[in-house]
Amino acid sequence: MSRDRQLPYFIGEHFYACPDGSRLDVDFLGDGLTLDIKTIPNAVPVRVTAPASGLTYVGHNLNVTISGGDRITLMRPGARPLACKRVPSRSAPP
């Protein structure tokens, strides 16, 4: 559970499974233009922001796109894009 749940700007949480076996916990904050992304179970969240809905989220050494409502793609310098698919929250680890 994210500590941002206690704050008024927390608006939702999605979980994603990635082809490399990793899982992501993504918190949507504020007006949906800010995300906190962490690798489950113990990674520190990375915050990314977008200037407007539908545009790429940008953070330190990380760009993120969301497409089709069920796919998130992480793009880091020097690495191949990592496209992850949304999974039901009940299938995410505690």
C-alpha cells in the first residue's frame, strides 16, 4: 500500500505485469498528470509528470506512456522500452 493513499491527491492505483517478470505498482495522483511508479515489492517510488492528458510522463531518466488504458511503457536512456500490461489488483502481491 502506498503512503500517498493518506493524502488528498491520491486518486487511484493500478498494477502491471512486465515481460521481464517484474511487476509495477502505479499510483495516480492529483489530476492524473502525476504518477508514482514502483517495482513490487520494495522499490522506492519514482515520480513522473505529464504536461497534459495523453502526453508522455517525464521524470529523472524515465519517460512513461499509457495506452489503451491497460498498457504502460517505461523508457529509460540506453535501455529497450519495457511495455507492461495491467493486471487486476487481486492478482498483485500484498
